[in-house]
Amino acid sequence: MIKRTICIESPCYLKCRHDQLVVSYEHIKGFEDRQEKTVPIEDIGMLVLEHQQITLSHYLLDKLISNNASVITCNETRHPSGMMLSLEGNTLQSERFRAQIEATVPLKKQLWQQTIKAKISNQAAVLKKWGIQHNYLSKQMQLVKSGDADNNEAQAAAWYWSHLFPAAWQFFRKREGPPPNNLLNYGYAILRATVARAIVGAGLLPTLGIFHRNRYNAYCLADDIMEPYRPFVDYIVRDIIEKTSAVEALTQEFKVKLLQLPTVDVLLDGETSPLMIATQRTATSLAKCFTGEQRKILYPEMQ
């Protein structure tokens, strides 16, 4: 079942009643006339808290987390700044934790090779969709070794970002860089939360990555596994700037398009499914790689 992504953009009080998320505007100055809204908690995969004057009950928060929903908080600029996930997302959790922790270096290098090859392949597919030369990326994908020893990911990325957007944009990918970096950042934050939720649901530790290592990063594994999914965000952003160059502000229209990312259809192992479902299959396949049940991570292919 595909879960819903709910974004709360105005002041309100969020609570739980009869296993429903209740959005109440009672006693909210200027919003008193708004009707109360409800959503079944079991339908929610992600809750984005965008406005700084949102109040919510701990009972609601516990219900959301118990149903493996990810809760994202945003800062004063309405950009995602934090995330909360369940600590008990899978009944086989301790067994899978142990297999993940005991994974050998050769295994992790093989998994990272698969990850980077899938990422570069999807980057090439994005360029192909826009009629942009992509043969260089196809060659780089074939050259990726175990652990990406020659750093083909970086070489492919340099080519990719210099060709994805029209030359007039003079685009340079940097988190704090000029637009459309703002759109990419927002899309990647939604993707990261989707992948982290899938990882927890598969009974894995999101902190313990196969490549990314940072003592201050609680989501290293999510940052690893989301790599082949990033091009799906890139495609949406490329489509946005094809229609308008006015992307300095992260408007409601742009956010709606990016928040639809979990429902975008992707092809994985010959089957088409929403991206959120695909991330769950990817995370489950990774868990089976750690336990020795299979040797390959399932990643989506951009068509």
C-alpha cells in the first residue's frame, strides 16, 4: 500500500483521535473559521511540519512513529531540518542489526560498486531523456570497480552536472549554491526521509553506512542507498526549469511537485511501482545481502 505524504504549511494544532491525525485550527488566531481535517494515521508515510507555529501532541507523535511514519521538521526558511523515525521497524531487527554490523569490508565494497553503477546509469538515463549526450556516463559506469576505487562517481558527477542544465544557467552543484540548488535540496530531503523510513522498516540501522562515515550523521546508510534514486529528483527539477526560470523561491507549486516524489512510478527488477514501495524493496534486498541470502541490491532503473 502506498502511503501518503502530508505537508502542514499553516499554524495549527495536531492531535490524535480514534487513530486519525486531526488538524485543528481552534484557538489559532486568524484561522478560527477553518474546518477541522482528519487523515487515518495508517495511511501516512511521511509528515512534513513546515510552519514554525505548529503544535502537536506527544500521543500523536507516538502513534505516527509506531506506524513507521517519518516526521520531518522544517526551519524558518521552510526547508527540512530534522527527521524522526521508529526504533522498532521490523520484527527481525536484532538479527539484521547483527548481520549489518558484521558485514565484511569486501561485501561493503561490492555493494558500493553496485550502488554507484546504478546511480551513474540513472544519471545517463536522465540526460538521454533530455536529448543530452550521455555516452561518457555509460563508459564511466562500466569502469566502476569494487568500492569505486578510482572514484568514477565523482568523474561522472562532474560531467553530469555540467550538462544537465542549459549552459545559460552556469550551474554548479553546491548545497548552499544558487537556484536550482534550492529545489534539489528540498527534493533530496524528501528522498532521504523516504529511504530512511524504508531502511528502518527493513530492520537495519540507518546510522551504519556501507560507504558514508560521519560521526555526526545519523543517516549514513540512507545517504548511501538514496544515491541511485537522486536522478529521479534531478529529473523533476530539470522539468521545472524547462517551464520557468523563476526558481529563486521555493513556491507552493514547486513543493507540490517535489512532495509527489514518493508516488512517482519507477521500474525495479522488471516491475513498476511507486518510488516509496521501490525503496522498501531496495532496503529489504540490502538486508538480505547482509544476511547472505542474496548478492545484489535491487535498485530502480530510470526509463
